[in-house]
Amino acid sequence: MVANMSSQSLRRPSACRHSPLFWAAVGLSVGIWLASWLPETSPWWWGLGCFSVWLLWASRRRQPSFAPESGLRLAVLCTVLGGAWCAALEQAAREAPDRVRVRLRMLPPDASLQLTGCLVDWPEPAVGRLSFDVDVATLQSTPSAAPVPARGRVRLVLPLTRPEQVHEWEQANLTPGDLLAVTATLGRRGRHANPGSYAVGDYLDWRGYDAQGQVIALTRLRPTASPAGSWLKKLRLHATCQLQRDFDARTAGLLAGVVLGSERFLDATWSDAFRQSGTFHLLVISGSHFALVAGLIAWILTRFGIHRWAVALVVLAAAWSYALLVGLDPPVWRAVVAVSIWQFVGLWYRRPHWLNILGACACVLLVTQPSNLFAASFQLTFGAVLALVGVAAPIHARLRAIGAWQPKRTSPYPPHAPRFIRRLAEALFWRPSAFQARMRGEPVTYRLEKSPWAARLERLGFGDWNLQTGLRWAFGLLLVSTCVQIVLLPLNLFYFNRLTPGGGVATLVAELMMSVVLLSTLAYFALLAVFPPGAVLVKWLVAGSVHWLVRVAEVGSRWGSWRVPHWEGWGLALYGGFALGCLLLVVALERWQPLAPPSGRRHRVAPVMLGAALCVVFGWLSVAPPRAWRMPPAGWLRVTFLDVGQGDSILLEFPTGETILVDGGGQSDRGRSRLDGFREDRPDIGERVVARCLWARGIRRLDAVVATHPDTDHVGGLIPLVDGFEWGQVWHGPARLDDPVFRRLVQALDRRAIPRQAVGTGQRLQLGNVTLTFLWPPAGAVPTGTNEDSLVLRVEYGRRTFLLTGDIEAAAERQLVAQPANLTCDVVKAPHHGSRSSSSVDFIGATRAAHVVFSAPRQSPFGHPHPEVVNRYAALLPRAAQWHTGRDGAVTFETNGDILRVETYAGRTGVW
């Protein structure tokens, strides 16, 4: 009995001995996660705890009574404390008193500042603008204030939309290392703050920036010599310009992303196809690029008989040169670290274990930058690798072993598996012809009972090119796609609200085409350098491979992508339950040994059943989340004024369960395309702001949509929502079909057969106890193409009233004031974003509102809300609370018809 116990105790840590780096990465991840959730603690306490545990392990490990399990527990605890220590050190460095991010907290948000600092690298060109990084040395809040020392890197954008701006930039002739004086607006908050919004501050931290902003004025104080290695970035700029000269705008933009890592020239139409097919990640530099280049170089050098040390050095030099060329962004850094670790392991004649390689990469990335753990690309990359190598590969290997089994000394017993699985494996992997050929050369022959479909499929074809081989490959692709989709389900829902059933297959096919694009483009640049006439022969291959890559994305997008709401806050526990179920199934898969002798087979059904139950229950709650869990409290009306920048978007959630969206925001430059058909891929307000908020609220269906005004900043964002949500009907005011934005909306509605109706004064709708009344414009009014066509909607619930005014101006206000009873309200949306052409004295007085909402960005290009209008509201309605979506984020009002309470995304609350 003692012998059995000791043997079991020695066998338990075997999995950890084979992959210690993987489990070290898991421990680091747990420690980083704990440090982010626990109250802020000094790094010295975490470091002291880690060092104490290490001393305890070092002092006890040589004692005869020290059990391996105790050492394993201490090692796990040490890595957990080490991860928390690294996270605390990173946070302490970011919160140093002289950091830019800390000094910005003492200043008004997005205030105009003067800063001095060194230009880090060559500016990156984009359509109509330039982006560059500056290492800050001093900050100055006002011209009269003294500059204060500061440190940190900021990302600045210089607009080049006017000829004089382009001329000034060309005259500056800046080079990396120059000392600059810049007047800019700096901030850490994103442009839009709504439920479901992305944390821009976390993204900046992950990229190593303290803040981002826009340049107002720029001066070079002192030119300096360019730092070593800057010629690589300049070479990248020349390569980008060369692509734009030799190819059309769409092809050049895609090649700049795939080969040079620049996403700033992507075409919007092509980018949408890649997003819908789940292959957008291929348009930027990723690990597959480095694996392909490194593998190709290693294969060529090995064929020439070069020593492995020389091969490794050449591969490492090529990988790091390519990384420095395209920029050491986090995805590139992650990829080059993986290639370097793989090469170093191979130098010592060791066969690398995939878990150890993965763990080593994760350890390096987490120790150097612990915030990587919370980055979407980090999670998706390692999740995909775990799905491929940790789930799909073991399943495929076990099925192959079951199907190809024949009696051997190492596996004398038939495989232990359900009949269906055994028959499927035999049909795919059993080769009757090879078995019969072997039997003809054996002195003793025997016959095996296998699935008859193996012989039938093998006969349909020529030799190895038969139907069985084709089905085997198809099954492998389907298995990989399914495993990746299942493992990455929570991440795809949380970050993209998208499920792509064919995304895995489309990604694999697109990866092959991307390899052709990458290699042919690199060959094109090489020929341009050594033999320019030969580059003409490769140019057609580059253009053709890009064409087929885009075709793969377009076909994949037609396979369908389901848009699904996501969970936030406490709802993330549902994703955790699904992940726990997947973990139990993976553990059961690792323990499943179908070719083991009967005495070694363990029949543990409980983990499998529990894991499957967790996956089914929490997977269903993730994919089809109940709307009732995120509806307003029973009997309450919720009205949310979304932060959409320069525009309007208001979400109404009724006590009876219906939802109505009033406008959807938009951008005036989103629909502009050039003569060659190129349209820059820029963030769309409807898709990335409004839709994200709707998904966070669990909304799949909009019972009605109100388009108050055909301007882009009201209805432009509605167009991408047509395909993402179920629409009941659309109400709009007088509008001309020759208006380009409104025409695009009508075409999208007609494509989905969504009914629309023009409404006007006097039309009413009753939803339970909530009454909606349109006050303007007059029914049947002829469209004028001005702001006077805007709809005005009055929402009444009990003794509480909301007045949604659209973009009406003084002329419409004068006619509405003639019926002041219709204007009295508790909450009024300031007409036309607080413009001076609206909010007349009589109109403000007629509303007698207790709350005024200005829907405008923090820095409106039109000066909205105008200070004169803000002061007018304050003078005429001195007790009214003023809410500004650009300052407060989304403003949410909830009422049961009596009590009115308000909460903003920035944290301001109140009850009236």
C-alpha cells in the first residue's frame, strides 16, 4: 500500500514536469488578475511575499520528508505572487507623480496644452493626417504658467486636410530625435463613453502611451541626429509609397497592412468583408507572418547544408530586422519573441513541447508587460493556439490512433471508444490497401473487422488521391474550425458580438492565400532592389493573390455571421462558467487513452457530464442571453442619451419590453469615396458606438426607429444597424430621396423589407402607459432640406415628460411655443446640439424643464453647445441640471411615472 501511494505521488506532478513553463504562465496570469481586482498594494509587499515563499521552498526542498506535492504548491504560490508583484510594479511606474497621465488629472479634460519632447520615430502617414510619437519632457497648461517636468510617451495626430497644413509640414522637415514644441489637446478617454464602450485608457496603456491628442501647432526647437535604427522605419515609409505608386489604392492599402503592418490605408468595403468573415486579424502583422518567413529561411538554408547555429542566427537576424522594420507593436513583439524562443530551444537539440513554448512566450510577455493579459489580441492569440494544439490536435491524434489501430506489442488491445466514434475514425483513417499489402508479406495473416466505408471511400480515386483523403482533410478543417470557434466563443462575443460559423475554415484558407501575398510581395521588393525588370513579372502575382484573398473573405462573409449581445459586469461570470466547462472537457480528453490496456482504462464519466452540462448551459446563456435580465426595473421607463459625438442618438426602453431608437448618430466623412472607389476604413458611429451600447443592453430587436432628420449626424449611424438588428418599422419626417444619406438608408430598408412611414404633428402611439406624440413638423409638410424638417417627439409617462427636439431652429420653435402645454417637460434635449440658431428665450421658458441635455462632443467643430446658449438655459432655468454627453458620457434617466433618477456614464447620479 505504501508503494502504491508513493508511486501515485510521484506520478501526479508528471504533467507539470513536462510543461513547467506553461503552469508558470498560468500562475503569473492568476497573480496579475488578483492584483487588478484587489485593493492597490505596494509592490514591496508582493515582492516580499514572493521572496519569502521562495526561501521556504529553498530551505525545505533538501529535506527527505519534503513531498513533491508541497514543492509544487510552493512553486505555484511563488509564481502567483510573482505575477502580482510584476503587475504592481507596472502600475506603480505608471502612477509616478511626474507621469503625463497623472498630471493630466489635475487639468480640465482635453484642454489645450503646450509640451516639449523628442520625436520618437518617423511619422506614419494616413489618409489626410499624420501620426507620430513624442517622448514628453515638459508640460505647460497655459502660456503664462511655468512648464513642469513630465515624462511619458504620447501619440499625436496632425491633420493634413488643408493645403497650408501640408505645406507647413513639408517645411518642418522633421527627423527622429528632434526636440519639438507642440500645442495639442491631450486626453486618455475615448471619443465616446457609453455602456459597452471600449476602455481607451487600457488600450493606451497596452500600447505604451500616456495619452493621445491632436496637434494644433508644431515647432522644431532643436534638430538632432537620428537615432540608430531609424533608417529601417524610413525604409518602411519608402516601401509604403512604392506600393501606392505601383498598385491601385485598395490593393496598396491591403499590402501595406499585410506586409508592412500599417492599417491606415485599408479600404472600408474590403475591411467590412474581412470583419464579417472573421479574418480581419490577417490584415495586420501577426505570428503567422513571422512563422512563415522564419520557416522559409530555415528551410532554404538547411537545404544548402548550412550548420544549424548559422541557420538560427540568420533566422533570428531576419526576424528581428523585420520586426524593427514594421515596428515593435505588441503583436509584433509577441510574434518575434515566439520565434526567438523556438530557435533557442532548437539549438540545444531539444524537441520543444508546445505547452512549454507557449508558456515561455507568455512568461516573457507577462513579466515585461503584465497588462498584456487584458489585451484582446493577447487573449485571442493564445486562445487560438490552445484551441489548435491543445484541443483539435489531441482529438485528431486519438481518432487517427483509433481508426488506424492494428495489433502491436505496444497496443495489443482494441481501442476503447463508442461505436460511432470508432466507425467514423475507421472510415477516415483506416487504409485497407496498405493493410492488405502488409498481410501479403507476413507468414501469419489475419483479418480485422473495420468499417466497410473505409474500403469504399479508398476505391473512389487514384492511389493516395482518393475520396477518403479528401474527406480526411475536410474533417481536419472542420475540426479545427469547430474547436477554435468553441474555445474563443466568450472572446468573440465580448469583443466583436459576432459568431462566424465558417470563420475557422475561412481563416485557414485565407492564411494560405495570405502566405502567397506575403511571399510574393517580399519577392517583389527584393527584385525591385536587385533586378527591377524582373519585378514586373511578379507584380501580376501580387495583384492576383490579393484578389483571391479578398474573394475568400467575401465568400466567408456570405456564409453568415450572427450578431449576439455580450455580457458585462457580473455577467462575465457566465463566460467563466463556459470556460470552466471547456477546461473539464479538455482534462477529460487528456485522460482519455483509447489504446490503453483494460486495467489502465479509467471510466470517469462525471467530469465529462459536468463539463458538457456547463458548456451547454453557460454557452446557451452566452449566445442567447435573456433580455429580461437587463431590462429596466418592472414598471420603469429608461431613456438614454448616447454619447455619439457630433450627433444625436436616444434609446427608449419601455416598461412593456419594447425598444425605440431615436436617431443613430453618424459621421459626415464616412460615405465619401474617391473616383477610384477607395473609401477609407474609419470607425463607424453606428457599428462601433450605438450597436455596442445596444448589445451591452442585451437588445436584439428595435421595435421602432425614429429618423428625426436626414442629416448624417442623425441617420448615418442607422445604416449599419439595419443588418445587425431586427427592425419593426421606421418613422421619419419629410425628406427628399435625392438626399444621398437618406437614400442610402432607404435602400438598406428596402433590401430588408422594413416598412417606413412619414409622420407629423398629432400622430400618437400608446405603449402601455407611455404615450408618444409627434409635435412637429405639420403632417404632409413638403421637405425643405433644412433643420426645420426635424421631428419633435414628446414622451409622457405618469407625471414625467421627455421632449426630444431633434435639430429644430428658431422658426419651428416659434410655432411650437404657440401651444406651450405641449412643451412643458421634465427633460428636454437642447435643439440642434445647443446651437445659437435654436433654444430661443420663449422656447426655453415654455419647457420649464428640470433637466437639459446637450448632445455634442467635448470639442465640437461647430462650437456646440455654444456658451451663449448654455448661459441662457442657466439664466432662464436656474434650477435645471445641465447634462453634456461629451462631458458626462451617456446620460440615462429612469422613471416609474413619479420618481425620476439620473445616472451618467462618468458616474454622476441624482434622484428627483
